[in-house]
Amino acid sequence: MVKTARLKNGICVIGEENNFVRTISIGIWIRNGSIDEDDSTNGISHFIEHMIFKGTNKRTARDIADEMSEVGGRINAFTSKEYMCYYAHVLDNHFGVALDVLSDMICNSTFKEDEIEKEKGVILEEIKMCEDSPEDMVMDALEHNVWQGHSLSYNILGTEENVRKFSRSDMLSYLEKHYIAENMVISVVGKMDFDNILTQLEESFSGIKNNKSVERIDNATYQKSFSAKNKDIEQAHICLAFPSISYESEKVYMLSILNTIIGGGINSRLFQSIREERGLAYAIYSYPESYKYGGLFNVYAASSPVQIEEVLIGILDELDKLVKKGFNEKELNMTKEQIKSNMIIGLESMSSRMSNYGKSKLILNSIKSQDEIIKKINEVTLEALIEFSKEILDPLKMSVSIIGNLEEIDIERIEEICKRSKFS
């Protein structure tokens, strides 16, 4: 059973006792990401995530790594557009070590000037690494274009210019505004006693202030776009996007089913058609991105420049068939079973359960049980899914991003194909 409580300073705590395992997973979830930045601070959330690992008043960066390694534990973090998480996974008898290290990092990081300067080099290399990944680049370019004018358009890593100029005072000022009790959820799952864990958390996180959180910009507006970037690489990479739904929508279960059917696995329509039947691409898939104020439904593919036009036409043909002819009950039922199985198998992991509870509580302020989710999936009807697919797959709103050797691609022809596409 999932239990919920609040620390005296207002931090929400989610816990689930699972005494049939020998591990505990803990995550400190924070409502902060690149959406909370502006042009001058873009990248600072991710930079702070790095600096949290660079030493506290009583630990060096090496001490943090060594203490977790000594107990065989794992510790890491990530930053996204709307939230971030610092997490650890250890044997139950080493939970005290994980908690002490994590809480010390969150509450007592020193942000030393010399460490900041060193880490600038690390992050600049991370930015370069992403620029060597055309898959990342084509997706980032698409999001930058369709959310133009809103902080959802920002790259999480930030710009090289910003990274070079961030100072210690910039980070401490930003930290004070966003690393507050109202923005935090602590999720703990595994072999433990919840009441005992609460006592430990109360002591460890008492230093977090309960300030008023900063309001987010809520007017994200999708803007149709077409972009092409020249890059001297072997393959051409293309990403299509359609405006989609918020994660607060009740239609998220329909979106999951639609994505699985279109390009969510090896039995999906796009994978079977473009890769298996026609041999046009190695990588092809679809993926949804949902935020509080909107979302995208995306299709990605990579192929040789001389074949990218054929790949695009193949994708559009499959989407056209789907909208015109719909689905059948067998396909719908098979997809439902696939999604339910993946969810249930995935949640056998303590880390996955911790992430599911922490993220859900942070962004939705609610947690649905497996049975509730299964019920919602089972309730999706064929008629409703067909109507939803027509609502999402609107070619008049489709955006496109391409990266590759443009000398070998007829971009005008590609753009004309996209403009002429009609799924009805």
C-alpha cells in the first residue's frame, strides 16, 4: 500500500513497504527544469544538478562516489524540462548511508568556484557530444521551433554562452527560489518501515525552506514549422511532430495505445512497413511528449539521404491508412495487453515503482494504482481511439525537422510532400 505524509517543512513523502525484497530505492523529485528558465538562465538547472555532486561541507565529490561504492549502491540524477530527480538504490541495511549522502548533497553543497569552472568544461563537452548525435539534434531542433517563444523550446543543457558565464551567485540565487519544500516530493520504495523512514527524513531535510514557489508561464502555443540543417553525416534524420495532449488529459491512455500501434515497438505499423517489409531504415519509431501545458506526438526515422524522401512518403502513407481505415478489435486488444504487461513487468523493479510514485505525485498530485490504470486502458474503445487518431494526426498542423547532408536531399521536394499530405 502506498502511504503519503508531509514533513514539518511541507515536503511531501511517498512510501511503499515491500518486505519481499532486500533493497530500497529513494528519489528526491523537484519541480524544476528548463521550463523555469529564461534566455539568460537557460541551462542553469542542469548545471546545478552537476554541481550537487561536486562536494558538500563534509564530503568531496570523490567521497560521495566512494561512500556509495563502498556499500554497492547506485546514485545518479537527471534534469528534464519540467522536473528533476536525485536518486539512489541500495540494499536495505545501507539505506542510512544513501540518505545521509543524498540529503547532504541537496542541503549542503558548497558550489566552490574552482569546481564550477571545472564543471563548465564537462558540460561544454556534453553539449558537443549531443551535437555529434544527429538523433538528439533533430529532435531538439523540432522542439525549439514548435515551442518558439516559450521556455519549453529551451535545450535542457543550455547554450555554450550561458554555461561559460554562470557564476556561483547565479546558482545560489536560483537554488534558493526553486529547491524549496513546496517543490519537492521524496519517494521511497522497498524493504523498510515507513514511520521509521519518516523520522529519518524529518531530521535529514529539516533545512529545506518552505518558501513560495515561482509561477510558471502557462501559455505554451504550438507553432507549425519546417526546418532543415546541413550536417556532413552519412544518414539523413527526420522528425515529424503533431500537437498533442497534456499529461493531465484523460486521453493519455489513448495516446499510449496510439503510439504503440504506430511506432512503439517491433510489431508497430511503421516498424513493420518501413523497416521489415521495405528495408528503408534501421531506426524508426514514434514517441509522445506530454507536458503540463501541451504535448507532441513525434515520429523519427533515419536513412540514407537518397532514401529519406521514400521513407517520408512511407510514413505519411501509413498515417494516412491509419486515419482513413482505422484499427480493428484484434489490434486494439493486442496493444492493450502489450501496454499492461510492460507496465506490470516494469513495476516489479523498486526503482521503477519509486519513479512512478514520485513523478506522479509531483506533476499530477495523485497516484493511480495498477488496477486503476488497467481499468483506464481497458475502457478505451475502438471508436474513441479512431476519433482520437484523427484529432492528433492532422497533417495541416504537422511540423518537420531534418538534419543531414542537404546536398544529397531535395529539401524543396520534401517540403512540398509535407504540404500536400492529407490524412482524410
